[in-house]
Amino acid sequence: MGAQELNAIVRQKIEVSPSLIILRVAPDGWDMPEFKPGQFNVLALPGSARRCKYSDEEAVELDPDKLIKRAYSASSASSEKEYVEFYITLLGSGALTPRLFALDVGDKLWMGKKFTGMFTIDDIPKESNIVFLATGTGLAPYMSMIRSDLDHSLDRRYAVLHGANHSWDLGYEAELIAMQRMSKNFTYLPMISMPEEEPSAWKGHSGFVQELWTEGILEEKWGFKPTSENTHVLLCGNPLMIEFMVRHLTEEGYTEQTKNIPGQLHLERYW
Ligand SMILES: Cc1cc2nc3c(=O)[nH]c(=O)nc-3n(C[C@H](O)[C@H](O)[C@H](O)COP(=O)(O)OP(=O)(O)OC[C@H]3O[C@@H](n4cnc5c(N)ncnc54)[C@H](O)[C@@H]3O)c2cc1C
């Protein structure tokens, strides 16, 4: 694997927690690709790239020359031309993420020249409210949408419902809190699932993120019930959360958006 194939460079690495990083990547000698907020690109490193300290040993030896490619949603604004930002979780047993976590500023990696994906808010009517529901790094595409597309002059409401294990896994928390303070139509509801592991008492919501919907917490915050008539819902992250919410929202009258059928339910499955 010639080093010339690694066509991008790490501009910044922010360690959110031991298992979460924000990686800012720039093309090395070519133009930043255009993308729509919500779309994803492919990052890759060869099998020869080293794994980070806190990862499992590889069960099977990988071809040192072959690129290990995986999809990642951009979390930066589409107007950002200096870098593309990615929000990545470490899978200790994974093939690529332990290698991405071992990267430092200035290191090279491979990035695709095109972004793809249908998970955008382009087709959502302007009068409809939008709920962004995510577990973990499922927040990434929403950060791009929020940073690029939110129109605070509209009457519509936006809500980010973010589930994570611990308070320290709530990436982008400060930015989302600031957004909520600055904008009358933006709501941020974080939820953690392991409050017993917090070093100091957690005063926020605890449980699984879908409960923010099913227990009426968002409804109470908004002061009205979000329905398929007035609200589109985006789901991203853990497949179990997505399956649960699809079943629940379908019973509430929501229809899943597909290539050919318009709907109020939009999904991005990470695995
Ligand atoms: C459209 C799309 C966008 C994506 N965007 C992001 C993103 O923004 N940030 C991000 O961190 N990941 C994202 N992913 C997941 C990413 O592509 C990889 O699957 C993930 O980083 C694991 O890669 P790996 O090589 O380390 O693990 P692998 O060796 O490929 O092992 C993957 C296996 O681990 C499981 N798995 C995958 N992801 C997770 C997870 N997050 N938590 C628990 N188990 C998991 C699944 O069973 C999967 O089959 C996205 C996936 C898709 C399809």
C-alpha cells in the first residue's frame, strides 16, 4: 500500500472520552468534496496501520496493504471548507476504529472523494417540526444539519433527543446547550442510561432515549403533542432503538420515508 494512496490528513483530534473522538480531516492536495448535511463519506486505513492502546488484539491478521473502509457521517457544516468533521466511537474489537483512534494530528488516512446518502432534511416541509433522535454517534449527521440548515426565523420547532451511556459520552453537549439558550425554537434533551456510574448525582433524564418520546417528556417540554401531522422524526444510531421507534411511531400513524414514498419518519442505520 503506497503512502500516496492515503489522500487526506488529520487536522484536529478532539478526545471527547476514552471511547469517543471528533476527527477533523482535510483532503491532502485536492478539493474539499461538497456534501449535503446528513450525508456520509468513507474513511479508511490499511491493515498495517497501528491500533490504539485500548483495543483488543486482532483475532485474524489483516492484509497490511489493503484499505479497511467504513462509512462515517459528516458532523461539520456543509459550508466548512477547511475540514470535514467526524464523530466516531471506538469498537475495541473493530477493524477500523482502533486504527482511527491511534491517529494524531498530521497523520494520513484515506477519505472518499464523494459523499452519499438520502438522510437529509431537504424534503421536510418548512412548517413541520423536526425531532432528531440519536444514540451515541448517531448524533453526527444532526450536528451537520443543525450547523448548516437550522432556520430560527421559522415557526417550526427543532428537538435533539440524544441518548448515551454516561454524561461524559454526551458529545457536543456544550454546543447544543448554547444553541438551546440562543434559540427559542430549539430543544435539547440528553438522556443517560447508566446514571449509577456517575461520580456525582446526575440531575437530568435517565433511561433509554426513546423514553423521551414514549414517556411524554418532549411533549411536556413543547407544550403540545408531536404527531405525524405536525412533526417529522429522524432516527439514527443503534438498530434496537431504531426498530423500537419505528414500531412505536408506526402505531402512532407515522410512515417511513423511502426513495419513492414520502413519509414523516427518516432512518439512518449504522449497523
Ligand atoms: C451510513 C453510515 C454512517 C455511519 N456513520 C458513523 C458515524 O458517524 N460514527 C460512527 O462512529 N460510526 C458510524 N458508522 C458505523 C461505521 O461505519 C463502522 O461500522 C464502525 O465505526 C465500526 O467499524 P470497525 O471497523 O471498527 O468495526 P467492524 O470490525 O466493522 O465491526 C463492526 C460490527 O460491530 C458492530 N457495530 C458497528 N458500529 C457499532 C457501534 N457504534 N456500537 C456498537 N456496535 C457497533 C456491528 O455489529 C458491526 O457489524 C456509520 C455506518 C453507516 C452505514
